[in-house]
Amino acid sequence: MRVPLSWLREYVDLPATETGRDVQAKLVSAGLEVETVERLGAGLTGPLVVGRVLTVEELTEFKKPIRFCTVDVGQANGTGEPQEIVCGARNFTRGDKVVVALPGAVLPGDFRIAERKTYGRMSRGMICSSDELGMGDDGTKGIVVLPPEHEVGTDATALLELYDEVLDIAVTPDRGYCLSMRGVARETAIAYGLPLRDPALLDVPAPNSYGHPVQVTDPVGCPRFTARTVVGLDPEARSPIWLQRRLQKAGMRPVSLAVDVTNYVMLELGQPLHAYDRSRLDGPIGVRRAEPGEKITTLDGTVRALDPADLVITDDRGPIGIAGVMGGADTEIADAGADPGTGQVRGTTEVVVEAAHFDAISVARTARRHKLSSEASKRFERGVDPQATAAAAQRAVDLLVLLAGGTAEAGVTEIVAPGAPRTIAMRADHPDRVAGVAYGRETVVRRLQEVGCDVAGQDELVVTVPSWRPDLGEPNDLAEEVIRLEGYENLPSTLPRPPAGRGLTERQRTHRRVGRALAGAGYVEALNYPFVGEQVLDQLDLPADDPARRVVRVVNPLSDEEPALRTTLLPGLLAALRRNDGRGSHDLALFETGLVFRAAAEPGVAVRPPADRRPTDEELAGLDAVLPEQPRHVAVALAGAREQAGWWGGGRPADWADAIEAARIVAREAGAELTVRRGRYGPWHPGRCAELLVVADGAERTAGHAGELHPRVLKALGLPDRTCAMELDLDLVERASTGPVPAPRISVFPVATQDVALVVDEDVPAAEVERALREGAGGLLESIRLFDVFTGEQIGGGRKSLAYALRFRAGDRTLTVEEATAARDAAVALAAERTGAALRGA
């Protein structure tokens, strides 16, 4: 909502020294979000005067139309002689009153006016358009042509109100009353402690039976409808400058007098209006729901198929408007124009003004259904004062009579559905308890009365809510009004005191440790939406019977292309990697932790819980039972260089071993032992895929997979070559935890290192050999590391050599060579028994 400060001063006697910035600070303190304060006329200096075009000479020797004009500016130029001006605009003629910038003037954008020779003539000034003056769109896209009554030489800056300040307020959905000057003025008056001149306080004639006939068949959708008629309008009457300028400052374009008046009243009072050309109405005005198959051509020229849920305005021919959204073209106000035969000016001379109140939900659904948002629908959706319809209609009638020479007919139609004002019971100290501040009853009552409430009672207050505040529906809403008017900045800052033992759970601590450990290993966290399209599961090469294909579909998805909840983290993480790679970041290491959603083999149906009481434990258990399983997963994705090249040496590309190491990092932080085996699953390359297992609940279970992705998957998803990934069921890994990880003990005794090279069949996993060595070495083994893998003719075909470094240490003594050798031999013996390993060279 754009609020000109000059217009605001009509309703609140602000101090003359108050600037737009001062008013902004006050309104922000009162809870309104004033985004900017625009200074109109900044950088504009005169002389800028009214001139009358005396002569117009067409210069035809140039590629584009150019006119050489003489303009009478009175004594503004100091000589009284006509001013010679070269102009390219075509929308004015001899005798028109225009705005002239004389030499020495500066227009917005630091455009300085001076005498200069152009197109072979001397130009001493400029005839100005609305854009050049910073006035906004006036619909002409050309020179400002003034009404003939303005005197030549008059200061145009005052006439056109070029100097002003405009507050741009972002109105939240619960503060719809601030989409009007009346609403903003009320908030301003409260903020300054000044009285309000309410523009809706008008003398309105009582309804009678001889107004324009109206039939409302849906009082729920339209509980109030007022119709007034004005006849004898001058079709050539134009909106005065003050009216046009207020509309422009508020961000609206002047159209015609009748339309401008309805827009002006809407901005002033917040009540949308519609004006019908009475000569184009056929029978009484009706309000009903649309019938199947009905269509309407709206004011924007679009033919729209109506839905039976749409509330429409009708006459005997059918729909003539979509209630609260947009009028129809059939009853549009006609522009003035001369009859070709007689030369007589024709146009709309009789107008029926509609001021109605429409149901907010109905208007919102209709506007979204037709993708048609208007200034009217924006206000009805947020709540309009139903008591303002009669005053708004009266205000429009008064302006049409005043500005277009019309006559208001005595007939007044007003249809009102029965209703009562809303009341809210609230303890007087309720705002005190909400804010933690002792306001006291007097302050609470005073603040509620300032916003328009009627308050009765002592300790127990009965508050009658004003008609323009539909957002006030319960005691907490009233408490919020008291708190914001007393000032959010005055609330004390108090930190809550957490009770002992209420810190993070072990699960939360594990998740945080995992995230920190991956970040420390060089991974960057990516947070992705939990929605996927089912086609991505095909791109990941998942088997047809894979449980990950049982997705949960969202009834109202954000995107029709992604209607399902994810069953794996890989689609979102790989999409993030693809986006970053496409933007020039080729060396990537991303991770994500989050929930995945697995639908049950036979999904149940949730029973809607009651709204009038707390659901029973059985009802809550029934709701929980039909929820999908939601385990937390962790995943990584790598591409490009894992180690950068530099003066220190060559770099290293990311490979499948990095993905497996990421899984080991996660398992270490969770305190679980991870088993790595050769695997084959979905998106991973069958020769470079590791199956990750843990022992949980007494059984060995697959927790995830890691390795290099299949080239077919890379091509389908548009990923870089040799992209690697890992995904683990973090909840399952956590269940496999052996408890808190004990702190390592630092031994003061030296380490004994023994290297061993074992020859095994090529298909024997190194992890199996390592597991046997670790178990056979016993408690003296401190660590084991595979440092070399060799294949070649020396060891025979189909065989490989695995070289391990074994570190032995005792906590209470220095090991002898014999002890270390015995432990090594025991490890080799068990490896030979389990894997067929033989010492190389033996």
C-alpha cells in the first residue's frame, strides 16, 4: 500500500515538521512494515510553469516527426514573449495548456534544461511529459495536457503536487484494513496520540424500496449489498488533477472519471466498488453462484469459463461480473466519443454504483481458480469492513455529483443479512501474562479502545470487536494489540532457564557429531527439498521390487513434477552436485542428513481426529500407525579433485575409496563397527560398489552402499564422469553403536611394527583378510593398515598380494620381538584358515 504523506495529513493533524522518515519510524514501532519512503520531486527544481500552445509548425525534413512550437508562459520567462520550443510529441495541439520547463530548470535524473539549437531551430525550454516529471503513468504516454481553466504562468510544481513523500507499506494478510488510507490513518493517529478524522463518517440516507433492484440469493457469500444511482453525468468530464495525482502516487493509473472515483474511494476507505453503465444493464442486479457452463468476458478482455463455486453478479442476460474480483465487459463504463453522424459527444451518463461485502474465502478461491488477482480481490481476501459499504457508496455518489455534474437519485438499495458483532471474553491481566509485563487494566482497556473495540467489565472483560478488524478472534489477538501498541521494544529480554537434564538427546548429539566430522573432512552440507519425481527412481536403476520404489505421494504437491516424498537422499544431493558443476564448481564434496519416507507395503487410512476435544491415546496411536516409516539417512556425493594439485605436488581425483571412507567416518562418530564388502545395488557401478553392514539387534544388516556411480546413471542424471556417492541408514548405524566411545589410552611403551604380505585369490575382499588378521592378532594389536596391493606374473594369474602394516603395543610393558612375532604368526594363521592366504615368498 502506497500512502502519500500529503493525503495522510487530511485525516491526522501531523506536526508540520514531521517527515516521511519520522512517520515511518512511528508506524514501524506500531507493527506496520514500512519498506521504503519515496521522496517525489527529489532533484526537481523550477522554473516549471503552465503554458498555452500558440502555434505548432511541423518540421518534415527529418526522419521522425518534429514540431516547432511557440508557447505563451506569461511573465514566467521575464519578458512575456512566447517561448520557442522544439518537441517530438504528438498528443497536443494549438490552444492546449501544457507544462513547460524553462531554461535553468532541473528535472528528475539531473536532466538540466537550457537553451540549445536542435533540428535547425533554437529551443528555449521543454514541454514535459508525466514520465519526465516523475509523476508516474497517466495513461497517455505523452505530454501532460492540463484542463483549460488553469492560468498561464502558474507554478506547475504546486498545481501537479510534484513534491511529496510516499510511504510504501507491506501489509500482512492479518492487517487488511491497512490497505486503505483510513486504516493507515487510524494507526498513525494511535501512534501519535492524535484524533482521527474518519472519512467513513458520512450522512447516509436510509434505504428505501425504489432504488435499483437487487436480488441476493447467496447471503453467505454476499451478506451486504448497497446500490446507488447517479444520472445526468457529463460524458466529457475528466478527473481533476488532484484526483489523478493521488491515484498516481498510490500506484494506480487514471482511466476515466467514473472509474477513477471508484478507485479513489477504494483507496480511501478500503471498500472496493464497481460502477455499471445503467443503460447497459438488463433487469435487476443479482448475486448467486455460477451455473455449469456459464462464461463471462471480464474487463481485461478474457473469456472465462465459470466454476459452480464462483460467486457472480448477474442481470437478466447472465453473469456481468465475478464478485469481488473483476467486472464484466458487457456493462463497462463507456468512454466519451463523438457520434460520426451528428458530432454529438456520447458516453456513459447514468451509473449504478455497487458497494458490496463478499466472503473472503470465496473471493480468494475464485481469484486463484482463474489466476486473476485484482486490487479488489486483494482487499476482500484480507478482510473488508462490512459496515463501510453504505459510506463508500455515498462517497462515490458525492464525488460523481461534484465532478461530473450528475444528480443522485433518491433510491437507495441496501440488502443486509442478519448478523451480530463479535465479542471476545478475556481476563484483564491476559496481556500481562502473555508479555510478562504488568500493563494493568487501564492500559489494556485504553489500547483496545484505541483500535476501535468496545470494552466492558472489570476483571473479566467482554470486548466487542470493530467491524474492520476480522483478524481479532481470540484473547491472544487482543493481547497482541496491547503489546504492539505499548511497543515491542519495551518488552524485557529474559532468557529461559532450561531444567537440568533437558539437553540434547543422544540421537541429536550423534547427528551433530556426524555433521561436524563430515564438514571437517572437507564436505559441504546441502539442504534439499524432500520431494522427488518417480522417474528419478528409474534413472537410478533401482530394481522394480526395491522397497525404495514404494513412495508416499503428496495430495497437494508444490510441483506436479515432484509429487512424492523421497525414499533416498541421492536424488536431491546429486541434483545439487549437478547444479554446482554446471555453474563452474567442478571439485565437489557434498553431504546431507535428513529423513526419508518409506511407505508400508499395505498403507492404512488415517481417521480424521476430532476437533472439539483432545484425541484419545488410541486415536493418536492409530494416526501414528498409518504414518510412513521415516528413518534418518546420511549421504555424500563427490566429483572432480579430492586433493588439489599445487607446488606441493600432484592432486588426486575423488574415487570410490573416498565414499567408503566417508561411511567409516560416520560409523566412528556413531560408535559403530562398519563392515565393508563387495556389493551390487542400483545406481552404483557393479565393480566399484561396496555394501556397508553393521550388527544391530543381534543380526548383521545392510546399512547402505558406497562407491562409484554407474556410467548409465551418470548419463541419465547429467552428472560428471566418475561421480561417487555413499548413503547410510543413520538410525540403523546408531542402533549398532556399542555405547559411548571410550577415550584412547596413551601408552608410554614403544610400538612394535610387523609387516606381512599375503597372497590370496583375486576375488577375496581385502576387508575379509583384514578382519581375520585383526581377530587372530589378539589384544596386542593396536592398528592395522593396508599399504600395498600388487598383481603380476611374480605371484601368478588370478592372485593378488596384500601388504599390511601391523602395530603391536602393550599397556604395561615393552613387547619383545618374540611376542610381536607370535602375535603376527597367529594373525597370519587365522587369515590362511579363513581366506586361503599364504605368506608371499614362502
